[in-house]
Amino acid sequence: MRYNLVSEDNFQTLTVVIDGKMVQCDSTHPYWEAIRQSLMDNDGDNIVRLVDIATQAALQFERVTERVSVNNGIVRFDGDVVDNSLTNAIVRSMREGQDIKPLALFMEKVYQNPNRHSRDNLFTWLKTHDFTINAVGNLIAYKGVTGSGASWHTGPGIVNGRHMVGHLPNDVGSVIEMARSDVQHDPSVGCSTGLHVGTYDYASTFGSIVLKVEVNPRDVVSVPTDCLWAKMRVCRYRVLARIENPVATFLDEPSDWDDDWDFEN
């Protein structure tokens, strides 16, 4: 890569020519403060790396998956522009120095969800709440349970491959499932059938224990509107841990869950 620092206006704007293409940036650039510091340090290589953020994002995504690309700061999946909440997550992740591979994996899993309306529901969740994913692209959510670690409400379900009815045990490491067809899809219906998870604030109002759970985006069925999109009805999740505080970062610790594995029902 060849570059030339063309001009800078008292640290207010910067113009760089990178491989014959002129690139300008100002204080709206997400790395502006780091760029100013690199100017003072006369670190041209770092300036180019920071200024050319869109190109760097595109290269990283192309190395991860052929289905995800970034062109001129716009994120596309199979050539179609995706929801802006994902674009914002990419910028935030890069600003924090995070690997953006989990976002590509997350995006692919969203589009594996068989129901377009369910995908739209999930996008509403992403727009409304700060969200956390993990290294394999799964969504981190929360669930309130009783003091014994069982579900607050009774009903049918599959716990680690075993069909059960009643207050379902939610032990750490357990995978809880139910048939997708049995989960209420209509988001206008509030309390109804399904496995419920939600934000930390929502989950902490149910039961005396809050669990951190992992949800594959393909398993999200509905985001009910009755509680400001703070909960989701899903058909499958894995219990990760008992917690007292929500995850404070956008990217959570890696998971060893093989979420392509399924139980024999």
C-alpha cells in the first residue's frame, strides 16, 4: 500500500492519498483522536490504517465469509444491505479493538432463521437494546428462575434430550428446547407459550436467580411488544452461568457449545 499525507488543517481535517485514492476525515471519524495522536507522533503507517477504516473492515469480512461484505461503509449480506443496528455494531466493535469475525458469524445465523417475520422481530430487539454476542456469533440473554433453579412457569419442554412437563430445571450447562411450532409467534400476544429469555432488567424481575443464557439467532421465534421488546420467545437456549450482573461488554467470552448438535426427540 502506497500513501502520501497531503494536508492537515490544524488537526481539524486530514487528507490522505492511499494507492492513488484521496481519503478525507474529520472529527466525526470514529478513530479521530487516535489519528490526531499519530499525526503528532509522525506515525504515517498508523494514520493510514486508522483513516482507511472502511477498506480494513471489508478486507476482514471477506476473509471470514463470502456472504458478508462491506462497501463504502455499508454492510451487505448476499449483496443486500443489512439492518443499521448491525452496521453500528461493526463500528463499535472496531472502535473497541474487537475482532469482527463474531459479527459475521452472528449475521449468518440471523439469516438462518427460517421465518422472515422472526428475523424482523430480532432486528427490532437489536435496535432497541444494547446487545452482547459471543465468539461463535450467538446472542447472550438472561432468564429469571426460582431459588431451586427451575423455570418460573410450568409447561412442556426438553431438557438435555429428556421430555419433561412442569417447572423445568435450568442447571448450568443444560440445553432447554421445545418444538418451534409450539412457540407463540405473534408478537402482539404477550404472555404465551414458548421459552422466554430477555434483557437483564427484565429477567431479574422473575425469580430469585438470574441466568446468563446463549441463544442461536436462528432459534428466536418472537419478540413480544407488551414489555417494550425486553423479552424474546425462543425454541432453544443453553444455560451458561448464574450471575448477579449483566455482561458489560459487546463481545462475551468464547463458548464451547456445539450449537449444530441436536437431541434425538
